[in-house]
Amino acid sequence: MSGDDAPRVPEDRGPEHAPESSAPPASESSPAAQGSPVPEPSPASVAGDASKSEESEESEESVEPSPEAEPGPALTGRQRLAAALWPPRVNRAQLVVALLLFALGPGVAFQVRANTTQNQIRGARQDDLVRILDEVDARQQRLDQERTQLQQSLTQLQTSSNQAKEAQAQTQLKEQQLGVLAGTVAATGPGVTLTIKDPGGNVQAAMLLNTLEELRAAGAEAVQINNVRVVAGTWFSDANRGTVTISGTTVSEPYVFTAIGNPQDLDTALNIPGGVVQSVASDKGTATVKRSQSLDVTALIPLSTPDYAHTTHP
């Protein structure tokens, strides 16, 4: 090939059109030096080189370790709950609301109880209202009598010339009164005798307990069932048919209640509509009430010495 037939190489090429190549400069043995044309890099190869460089930079960035510290061990559910509840986060408004609720709570409860009692009284029958009124009047009379006795005792202690002797007499009287209530001494006085006959054995311990509560509500001060003295700690239990256990003693029918108190109040309490007499009749039994001006309650409760309780001295 002659020199005239060789392709021309553009002489004027700006720097912006110069191909980017990292190849070393051509030497005398290269094709350009020998008069061969230099091939230009294609756009596809340039784009591939650029994408490869970007991928290598991204891989280097992904390899770099995170500057943040590694998280600690995971908390359990109980630890998270404790962290949420303590320390308590109470603001001023919550504290004011809590104080208001604490102050208004007892008043609301008292008002609800009072309304409930009033509703019960409003819904009661006329016979029940009469019975309630009689019980209130009887209780008021007993309280007035006790107040009068206490005032008399105070007057006697203040005016007595021999206060020590008078105090001793008052102490003995109080001891007798407490002995009657505790069942450690015999008692005598007016009252009623209630006889419950139950040939079918339908009267149970609950009926006897209700009868005792009616007598106490009417003002009975000393009560005896057959040969058992009834006091505050007396308990009832069902035994065989026709028998009831009272504080460990088996009692069989007929059940005879001897109660000392105001005969009229006791009789009225037992014969009210729906009271003891009608309840026994509904159980196919009979209940008879007899008033008396002198009754004796002779059954006694053994006096026992307490193991732990002792009197206190000022």
C-alpha cells in the first residue's frame, strides 16, 4: 500500500473531542506509527465502563460499617410494663381529679345508702310500717328508761355521803345486768311463752333463728329455748327430722321459747302479718303465744375464763 492511498487522519481535533483512553502512547511499533488508523471507542463501551464504576462505588459504600452502636438486648414484656408505670407520670390536673374523687366518694356512698333505705320504707306495706313504727317506739322508750336510770345513778353518786358504798352497790347491780345478758345468771320478769309444735318435722334451724331475731328486735332481754340459754354467741344447726342442734345441744319439738321483756311488744312482733306465727303455719305447724307477768329463765351458760383477753387498768 502506498502513502497516497492511506486514509487521512483529521488534523484539527479539539480537546473536547479527544477520546478518553488509558492506553499508553503509541510507539513506533504501534499500528498508528505504521500508518494504520486508530479505532475510536464506541459509546456502548463508555457507558458500560461508567456503570461498572458506579456499581463498584455502591458496593464499597455498602461494605462500610455503620457508625451507630449495636442495639442492646431486647426487653421482656414485664420490663417494658415496669418502665411504662414507674416512675409515675402524674400531672397537676390528674392529682386534683384524684383528690376530688377521694373527697366525694364517701358522700356518694352515704347518699346511695340513704336512698336505698328510703326506697325500702316507701315500698313497705301498711302492716310492715306499723310494725316498724312500734319497734322504733319501743326502742325509744327503752333508751329513755336507760337514760333516766343513768341520770339517777349519777345523782346518787354525787349526793351520797358514802360514795364508796354507793359505788359498790352500783357495781353489783351492773354485774347482775351483764350476767343476765351473758346468760351466766338466772333472770325473772314479765314476758311471753312461745310454743312451736311441728309434728311433720318441717320447722328447721333457720325458722328458730328468725324467731329469736324477732324477739330480740322487740326487746327481749333473756331468752331460753327448752333447756338451752340463748345469748349472743348461740348458733343453730339442722339435725335429724324434728330436731335442731342449739350450741351443741340437740333440742326436739315442741320448741318452747321463754322470753323476758315487754309482753305486749313481744306478742305483737310474733303475730304480725307474715311473722313467726304465720310462717310456722305455712310449714304445717302451730305456734301459740301466751303472755305472763312473771317468767323464770333458769338455764345458764357456764362461765369460762378467756385465754387471751384481759381487763385493762387505767
